[in-house]
Amino acid sequence: MASNTTQRVPLRERRPSVGAPLVDIQGGVAPAGVSRPKHKRTLTGFGPGEIKNVEASIPEPQRKAWLAHQASGFKDKDGFETEVVRHVETTLARSMYNCDEQAAYSACSLAFRDRLILEWNRTQQRQTFADSKRVYYLSLEFLMGRALDNAMLNIGQKDVAKAGLAELGFRIEDVIEQEHDAALGNGGLGRLAACFLDSLASLNYSAWGYGLRYRYGIFKQEIIDGYQVEVPDYWLDFNPWEFPRHDVTVDIQFYGHVTKRTDDNGKTIATWGGGEIVKAVAYDVPIPGYATPSTNNLRLWSSKAASGEFDFQKFNSGDYENSVADQQRAETISAVLYPNDNLDRGKELRLKQQYFWVAASLYDIVRRFKKSRRAWKEFPDQVAIQLNDTHPTLAVVELQRILVDLEGLDWEEAWNIVTNTFGYTNHTVLPEALEKWSVPLFQHLLPRHLQLIYDINLFFLQSVERKFPKDREMLARVSIIEESQPKMVRMAHLAIVGSHKVNGVAELHSDLIKTTIFKDFVEVFGPDKFTNVTNGITPRRWLHQANPRLSELISSKTGSQNFLKDLTELAKIEHYKDDKAFRKEWAEIKYANKVRLAKHIKKTTGVDVNPSALFDVQVKRIHEYKRQQMNIFGVIHRYLTLKSLSPEERKKFQPRVSIFGGKAAPGYWMAKQIIHLINAVGAVVNNDKDIGDLLKVIFLEDYNVSKAEMIIPASDLSEHISTAGTEASGTSNMKFVLNGGLIIGTCDGANIEITREIGEQNIFLFGNLAEDVEDIRHNHTYGSYTVDPDLVKVFEAIEKGTFGEPNDFMGMISAVRDHGDFYLVSDDFHSYIETQELVDKAYRDQEGWITKSIESVARMGFFSSDRCINEYAEGIWNIEPLAVKDQ
């Protein structure tokens, strides 16, 4: 929190290196009249006018000396090798005698990082000089994946690095493998944010991302005896891609109390005092654009104790454990993504995490704006803030607090600025997934923010009442405060009320939010406030990086690599779908990718799989609505069918490898049970000599971006089988199709738009439609309901102990049979099995399958994240790209 300017006592400047000790977590933290350390900035933090003044003040000889010795990145193989050897010998203190692959990775990364930094500094200076509107993308997750390969490709120097490393005695593939994935996310939400950062830089938009620097990620998943076990993800042991900004720190306040007084003009002044202070320290990560010098910034916040890491007084008095207690308590805030919130302390930590992140980010954004010395009314003309889901919604309240309490703006003027600044992206139609926090928790942790939320709600409800004077129920439905026991703050409602645009992420999803969970808000604000931006993916990572041979084949037919910047150019390859040589190479690339994955499966699980079998893949977060349970029930049905056939009949059966991957939230018991069943089925099926290569079941542990880059290009069929109306969009479906895999899926999320683009003949759709789901659920509860006969046989096999102790899996069976089958597993099962039989038949016709694969890739031009970003820029953010001269 910034220094409080409303105190009447004279301020004494505190030295930045000294922090007041925490006497009482709920009490005051500093003597009256002592300011917090001032936020000091280096040259990168100056406004355009200040930079020009500083530049003019530098004597000419000094300037000449600097320019003569300016750093420059390597430009060719020899330059690259020089940089690598220099870093091995001087940064790592090694030599050619003891430089292993890990050291080669470190030195190679540092060579590329040095080059990135130069473009990064120029980009920030260029954006500062232009002084145009900036986008700030707030996301609790940024699932970045490996940075080295991405940097090589985006800069256009991978061939140089490959040749240079080869001369130094290393294979580039082995060097890239040394990098640990950045553990900053979990699922599609975080990967979307990462794709968006790539597109923002590649399209030359002025943009920053803001997130948290998780010390241990969400967790590293290990499978032990078939069960998921969570262990810390020590990804930060060596991370050359981040820059600690120890000069960029923000003090964040929690707890305390609010006092109000009236000033000489009769205006009420609120002061939030006391409580606990935690320090936010910035870490910056450069985000290179593809085929452009633009290199944007991702700023991550790490939590530290404001009182310092170590209490000497406690240590000297023998209280060794408590001498570091403040630091340990502070560091828990940025330790783990999504701490388990089954406990009240977990809920408090999550809310603390969210406020810590948005308060630090808002302080940074406001500081940058104030350097321009513009009037506050111009804030929305210079700043666009996008809320990626409800996690950053407290930013709405925090900006209002800054404007009203710290900057002294009138309430309505401030609120007008706030609502014109924010946009909100909704990612779910599941009511239980919309965040709510209890009012008592808010009162305890963020007392001033709770007051402001009540003020915002009152202001909003008064406007609703004027519009709908006789509809009292409407007021209850749209209120930010839910009148339950205890009362709850509805964060999605706050995000809608505090934003000027709300968007869904696929056409079906955007229609559903307008007709179901947010339909009252459409009446209140009108339909224009709600829009759709269908998600997309970056082809640089998900085609060029993940599948280089396919990217090369495509560029040989399109005439260039322009399709990586304009994905609609993929349409050109459809002209070659009957070309025998092209089809042959297409099939060979897919087979080579399957061989690579088969080797990985053997290495990590010990199971041999046949690359000629159909690779059937479902890799994503484990959740009941994504219906991995239906997939494994289908696998069991297939196994039982195979067991019932004679050896001769089995020979006619299409061999399959069913591949699963994904993490279950630590507190999500049912999702963990699904993982256990998959592994239990695999243990039986993979060791059944009668079945052999006809069916294998694989669970790949610790699914992440770099594993996705290996799995996705090897897929023949991918499963996107969520209950209709539950998946907002999905982006893995786009990645699989872009790599020549076909889809089996429901009419849900972006599957619908993919079908429209690639043609119904190239996708395997099944199951009930979204508009029928509620009626079916109602019938389950109040009408007659019988489980599908094929599914009954699956349940019987589980209950007989075919796959181990039946009680381990009864929760899944009971959810379908006894508790209303909320996700319609039984209702869709027959259609699912029939459609899988159509898949088998289609796959046997390999020539027809290759045609479907080529047509699908050729028609995926719409699903680029570049197209998404341009839609956001035009329809929500109102920003233009910054002109860049190629250097």
C-alpha cells in the first residue's frame, strides 16, 4: 500500500533498509508519522519527458563512450559460440572439461537472454516515448512452458544455435530438455494467458502481464501405486529468464481497521490503519515476439516480510524458530498456486494471495500513469486492464480505493474511471466455479475493501431499482452481496459491475452466460456490454515449436513461414491433399511423432506401445465435467468386449493406446479417484497377454506444456468430451487439430466452431445438446432413470474386483447410479461407444483418415491467438499496435 497522505502528523522519511518490527499482527506496525520506504525507480521508470531531460543532461563525451561500448547480441554461429563459451567459463566457472548438458543449457540460455534484454530495453523505451495506451493483463496463471526453444524460434536463431552447439559437442534437443517448465499455472486459463502474451508481443502491442511468482508451482505430480501424490515443484533452482527488481517493491497491507473523519470541506475521509504489512518484490520476465524486435514484459510478484528476513533480537534471546517467522508467514502468500481451500485458513490464504497480487500490480500501473502528469479522467485513455477470470476482481475495488482514499477524487468520478478501465473475461458457466468470499473473512482481512464493496453495491442497486422499480427479486439476484449464512461477496457480479465489457470465450459459452448465469445483468446493462472473443492458440509454439517437421512441410507448400503470423494461409495446403508425395510425408511425420511418444512412454512407465496403433489422447485438468471417468469407463467396455471375443475375432479389432494425463486439485477427492481408476485399469490391461497390443492404457504423470508439445503432435484422436454446456471453450482441441489429429467430442465450447470451420465430416460428435441438459437432469431427479446397460456391465466388472479393491472406486459409480448423474455420463455413454466404433472404422481407412487430417489443419486459420488479440484490441481495449522498425 502506498504511503498514507491523509495523516495530519508530519511525516518522517524512513530509510528503505529499515522496517518496523511486527509487535502484534492486528496492531500498528510503525510509530506514528513514519512513512513507508519510497518506491525508487531507475531510468526505465521515467516518463517520456523525463527521459528526454535526462538524455539532454548527459555530457556529449559520456554519451559517445556509452554508445561506442553498447552491448550487442550475437549475430552468427561464431558469435553464439563465443557467448556460450564465455558464460560457461565466467558465469558458471566451468570449462570444456566439465561442461555437461545442464551447463550447456545454462550458458545457451544466458546467451539468448543477453540478446533478449537488449530488445526488451529498447521496447520499453519505445513504448515509453510513444506514451500510448497500454494493456495490462492480470492473470493468476501464466503457463509459459520452456523459454529457451521459444526464444530461439521467435528470434529466428535456432539453426545458428543448433550448429553452434553441435560444434561445441552438444545436441540441441538434449540441451533444450534440461529446462524445467515454469510452474506458473495449471490448465487452459494459464496457457491462454501465455498464448496472449506471445501474440501481444508478436503484434507489437504495448502490453504487460501481471502475475505471481509461485515458489513451488501448483505441485509436481507423482503417481505412486496408482495414486496422485503432490510434491513441491522446485522449478526456480536455476531460472535465467527472470530479473529480480529489488528496487521495485510495494508494501501491501492486510487486517487492521478503518477510521473515518470529516475534512474542512465536509468530505468524509477514510483511513485504513494498523494490521500487517507484507512487501511485494517484482521479478520481470521478457516475452519475445515472433519475427519482430518487440519484447514485452511479464511482471511477477514475490512476497517478503516487510520487517526483514531475520529478527536479530529474537535470535539473540534464543527464540531461533520465531526469528524467521515473519518471513515464513509472508512467503506463504506466493508459495503455491491455488492453496487447498478446504480449510478456512486456506480460504484466507487464497484471498490474501489475490489481494497481494492486484494491489502490487495496481500500485505499479498507477505509478506509471502518474509519471505522465495527465488528469485522472484520462486514465482509461492510457490504461486498459483485463481481468482473466474472477481471481483479479479485487483490482476493481483497489483502484476505487486508490482514487478515493489516496488521490482524493469524488466517489462517482472515481467509479466512472474504474468502470471504463476494466474488461472482464468469464471462463465458466458452472455456478459453483464462480468465486465467492465470506463477508466475515473480508471484514477480517480487508476491512476497507468490504466498505467499498458495500458502497459499490448500493450505488449499483439504486440504479437497478430506478430501472426496475417493482422487481425486488431482481435486486437480490444481481446484488454483489449474497444474503446467505454467512453473507458472501459474489466476485463475478463485482467484475461485471466494475467493467465496461464482459466477454465469453466461445460462441456457445457467450450465449449461455447471457441466457443463464448473467441473464439479469443483460437486462440491467443491455446486450452491448456482453461480447464474444473465441479463444485461440499461438501457432509459433503449438505448430512451429511442437511439430517442426510439419511446420517445415507446410511452409514448403505455402511458400514461406508467413502462416505463423497469418494462420489463414494454412488454407493453401488443401490444394495438395491429393498429392501423393505430400500425403506420404504427412503420414510419415505423424508416425515419427508417435514413435517419439512411444519411446517416452517406455522410458517413463515401462510399457511398450505400438506406434501403428490408434493413439487416443485425453490430457487436461482432471475434473468430473471434463468426463475422464466416461473415457475410462469406455476403455473398460472395450476391454470387456475384447475379452469376450475369440482370438480370431480379436484380430479384426483396431489396436488402440488410450493415453491420459492431467492433475487433480489436491482437495478434489473424486478427481483423484478417477486417476486411481485409470492406473488400476492400466495395471490389469497392460499385463493381459490375451490382449497384447490391442489395448494399452497409459497415464503420463506431471502433465505440463513441454509434455504437451510431445503428446499433441503424436495424437491420432483426442477426446474433448465435457458435458454439453460446461466447457467454456477449450484450447487443447485447437492444438490437437492444428497438429493433424481428429477430435471425438460433444457439442460444447469451441468444438462447435471447430466443426463449422473444418466440416462435420472431419470430427466425431456425440452426446446430448446443451439445451437439453437441464431437462435431463430434472428427469434424473424427478422422473424415471436407468443406467445404460453397457455401463452397468462396466460397473459390475469394477465391483467384482477386476481392477482392484472395489471400494476405491465406488464414489464414481455412486455419482452416476445413486446421485443423479449430474454430468450425464450414462445418458451419453451409448452414443460415445457407438461413435468410438465409427472412429475405428474411419481409422482403418488410412487414406481417408489422412485426407481428414490435411483438411482439418488447412481450415484452422481462425483459431489463432493473434486473431483473438486483434478482436480484444478493437472491441474492448481500444488500442493500436506500436509501429516498429525492423533492426
